[in-house]
Amino acid sequence: GAGVSQTPSNKVTEKGKYVELRCDPISGHTALYWYRQSLGQGPEFLIYFQGTGAADDSGLPNDRFFAVRPEGSVSTLKIQRTERGDSAVYLCASSPGLQGPNEQFFGPGTRLTVL
Amino acid sequence: AQKITQTQPGMFVQEKEAVTLDCTYDTSDPSYGLFWYKQPSSGEMIFLIYQGSYDQQNATEGRYSLNFQKARKSANLVISASQLGDSAMYFCAMRRLRYNQGGKLIFGQGTELSVKP
């Protein structure tokens, strides 16, 4: 079946611009996650949705970052007034939201470059 | 707070030999899960193996096994009979376990494994 998809795969923008990154989770997965991975580092948690609501947004670095999941499926990560330090690969993952390992399935990521 | 430590930035192994990738963790939660992911140069994170904190036996998945030592807070990944396609970054991760809920993964810094022919 289809895995997690993310668009665009690459995004180049200028400092100060607004960007939106989209994530399409695996069908039926109730949990959706956003992570950010800088070069040579492990992914860092940003926000987690259970259904339509943000269950944990403790990883969002500041109020320039915002994410939505209005219908409990597709999610959009929004970054306002981008800064060069926002350059990274943004990974989305989804999980079934059931008991057990509940492993997260990752998408290919969006590489964001802020010039 | 939860923390994952991977002390080996890079490892080399000869094809067909076994290799152990180290992972230690720190948490005050009584119930947690430990995960290993593989990240090839293509960038996608691939789930390999899972170990629950209350599992009595070490997890195994094909050529992957997890050497879980709870008292030492270690969860090392063992890859047997290494293949050239195993060359990748490997990440250890953990999350708190809550009934019927997900939760954020905390990742280590990763270990880059290179398999030599």
C-alpha cells in the first residue's frame, strides 16, 4: 500500500518568506508526527497529532512554526518569516495509534533551504 | 527527561560478519519502548526492530536482534551476516508507552555503518 508522502520534496526560499510543507499519512493512521533533522543529527520532534488535535506541540521551536490537521488526515506544517537556521529536512511520520509497538512510518522528507 | 546516547559516530564491518551498534538510554518512565531505524543515503527512515521495557525476551527480526540490558539501560542492535546494503545511518530511539496512544520519539545522534566487500 501507499506509504507516507510529503510535498514538496525540496523547497528553496528566501529569508523572511512563508512556507508550507504537506504530509499525507498512511490511510487509517490516527497519529501523525513532524520531526526536523539537521545535517549529521538525529531527527528532533516538533509536534504530534492524535486525530485532528495537537496532542503534543512541545517541540515547536517558537511561534513562527505552526501545524494543522483539520480533517484528521493530511497535515500542513507552516513556517512564517523563515530564517537560515530553519534549513533542514522536515520529516513526517504516521502510526496506527493502537496499542503495542505503534511504530512510526516515515515519509521521504522535505528538504528546506532558506537562503 | 528522556535521552538516547549513541557513542559510535562511525563503524566498519566486513561483509558477512556480525556487528553491534551501541545505544544507551536514560528515562524515569517505567514503561517505554526502544526502536531502531535505518536511514540510507536516500533519506527515508526505515523501522527495523522494537523492544518494550516489559518484554522478557530480546527482540529479533530476521538478521536484526536487540540486546536489551535493562539494568544497564542499554539496547544494542546486532546485525548478523552483514550485507553491502546494510551501509547506512542507524538511529536508536525511545518513547514513553501509553495505552492506545502514540508519542514522540527521542532519537540518538546515529551511527554510520559501512560494510566492506
